[in-house]
Amino acid sequence: MKIQQIRNATIIIELGAQRILVDPMLAAKGVFPPLRLFAARRRNPLVELPDGTDAALETVTHCLITHCQKGHFDHLDRAAIRWLRARQIPLICTPHDAPYLAARGLNVQPLELDAQQCAPFFGGTIRTLACTHGRGLIGRLMEHGVGYLLEVPGEPSLYLAGDTILTSRIRDFVRRHQPQVSVVPAGGARFDLGGEIIMGLDEVLEFTRLSEGRVIANHLEAISHCPVSREQLAQAASAAGLARRLLIPDDGQLLTLS
């Protein structure tokens, strides 16, 4: 398995012959407005796509979406919709998101989930786990989406957490399934009111302690309401003795995971 960090939550997963683009945000730097009124007022994304992105995208065979409604441009933006529609890339999503995506002319392939929220996936299985994208009033306004556990023969099991804080449900899920690789949001995003809407520094460290596998942190240094930096997270992981298992890739970096 290879995972390339593109930017924010956007990654490309290589599973055998398949190259799966996850949660694409393909806009140029500064296209979108700030996400806070009183702080962090830089326009989004904060950075351009890394060098080599166009070449990496040309190898993509499928796309996977964790959530996309209620204005979540950082997981599927207009540039990504245009790119996917022009190429008719098969787009894998939940039944909940399928009508929304099909209405935009995309080649939607909704998962046929069973009672355990599990579906066939490239000779293995894909399982969904509900996200909690913030609590309280903010949580009630958010689109929560899902995370995915991918289990494909010959590859490490992979948990894509999606946009979520660390909940008791996720703790239990990690203890039970112990994914060999996990990708978690680490930016500690928050609006002017309310608490974090994705994992921040402390929750990423706690997740890494719970997991016996390797943990990849993303959702960093690309959106203005995510205050956690790569350097802060790396220093905290080193102090906690977790630096060998918590990977913090730069944009464009390719990780090989056996």
C-alpha cells in the first residue's frame, strides 16, 4: 500500500492496480473565503497543490468521499467536481451522498451496505463508521459523514477516520479492529463559537496510544480554521514517545506501508 498526501484531507491510496483519490479539494490557493469571522481570516486553501499533483491525478482510477454536503468544500470542491465529471471517474460514496453527487453529473457508485454497514470492496470489504463532526450547537449544524475501514487481501487494513473528533464509538472501534494503518484529521479545526470539530493535538496522541498500528495525520496547514501545525504535532509526538508510529507527511509526500 502507498498513500500520497496531497493537501488537507486529500490523499491518493494505491491498492494494487487501484489508485483511489479521497476527498479531493483541487482549487487554487485563496479561492474560498475564511471560515471564521474574528480570527484566522486568511482565505482558503492557504497553500497551493504540491508540485506533481497533476501527474499523480492522471493515475487515479476511483474516488472515495467521506462527506460532501452543507458546504464542505475542503472535501469536495467545484474544481474537483469538474475534474471528476470530465473524466467520469467512478465515485464511491454512501447511499446518503449518492443523490447529491449524481445531481452534479458524477459517475456515482454508492456502496451497497449491509446491516453492519459493510460492503464488498476490490476483493475485500469496506466498512463505515459514523463521524462526529463537532458537538453541541455546532454539531447539530454540521454534516457528519462517515469514516471507512478498508480490508483488502494482501494489504494492511486501513482506517480513514474522516472529519471527526475522538468519540467513545471510535475508541471502541479501534480497540476491536486495530487497523494497521489509520489516517486521522489532526488540525483541531474550530469556528468562532464552540469547540473542536475534528481531532486536535491531544486527541491525535490519544488515538495513537489506542492504536497498535501506524497513524497518519493530515488536515494540517491548509485551511485557516485549523490551528495545529505539523511542527507542534511532531514535537508533542516526540515528547509522548509516539514519533515512530505517528507519521506527519508533508504535502506531496508518498508513504509506502507494508
